[in-house]
Amino acid sequence: MDFGLKSFLTISDGRKEPAPQPLKQALKQLAKVNRNLSTKQRGSNNRRKARKNLARLHRTIANRRKDFHFKLARNLAHNYNAIAIEDLNLSGMKALWGRKVSDLGFGGFVSILEHQATKTGCSIVKIDRWFPSSKLCSSCGIINEQLSLRDREWACDCGLVHDRDLNAAINIQRAGASALGLGDVRPGSNPAIAV
Ligand SMILES: [Zn+2]
């Protein structure tokens, strides 16, 4: 599976898991409360109140995030025998995507998933973070060097139009299967997915 901001994760079988709306709402609210706090005078009652609000909101977010992570991790560990993910480069992701990465808590999610997986016997395979999962066409194997972060879809010269996240997830799945000795990873060895 592939992690992202639009979909929290995309699985090679086509399943997409968006970050839940209550978490997104709380994150929006957080930005507002932070702005509000910055307008209050130091040492004032209003500032104290605003800080209390902020602390409460941080707790709400942490709880919602944890709840989302646990439910999803448990579900995945029960439904799949093996899961391949990219070895996340969290500092690199933060540089690219900003603080949204910490807000969504990918690193924390992976720890929870690994823990749940030990309970169900699901294998977690981490793929080298330099593996070009997004740029590689999962059908013909060509690498699209022109792909930018903004491209949600891209058309390969071989004729296929890819959903960026799904294409990456398929490539990660193949690399994971290969690492586990479960199959051939040559591009094109699985039926191509036309979008
Ligand atoms: Zn192609």
C-alpha cells in the first residue's frame, strides 16, 4: 500500500482509505485556534482561555487519530496475510508536504500496524524508500521522470492512464512479494489496471 495526503492509504487491490472527516475537521479547527491564540495578549485571561482550548483540541486530535489508526491497523492485519509499505522517510515527507504529515501520523500508524500484525501473523515488508514506486509504470515498466507531485493521474506512453496512488501501491506490492519470495516482480507480470 501507498501512503498519501489525499488518501491516507491506497491498497494495490484498489481499496482507498481516506483520513476520517472528524480528524480533518479537528485539524482545521486547530489552525483556527492557533491563530486565535496568537492575537491574545500575554498574561491575559483570554490568552489563558485560548491556551486551554488549544490543549483540549490537541487531546481530541490525538484521540481521534489513535482511534482511526487502531481500527484501520486491526482491519488490515486481519484481512491481509502480507502487507508491503515503503520505508517512510518522515523528515523527507515533512519537507515536501509540511506539517500535515505529523498531523496524520504516518509513523505512529506504522508502529501500530506492526504491532497488530504480530498478533494475526501478517507479515509487514518495508520497501526501500528510493524505489521509484510512483514513477514506474506498473504495466510496461517505463520510468516517468516527468512525474511531479501534483500529478494525481498520468498517462504512460504504453497507453495506460494511471491513478498515481494505485500505480504506486501495485509497484510496492510487487516489490514486497519479491522480497518475500512470493512472486515475480517484472512489470507486466500482473494484469494491467486500466483506469
Ligand atoms: Zn507504461
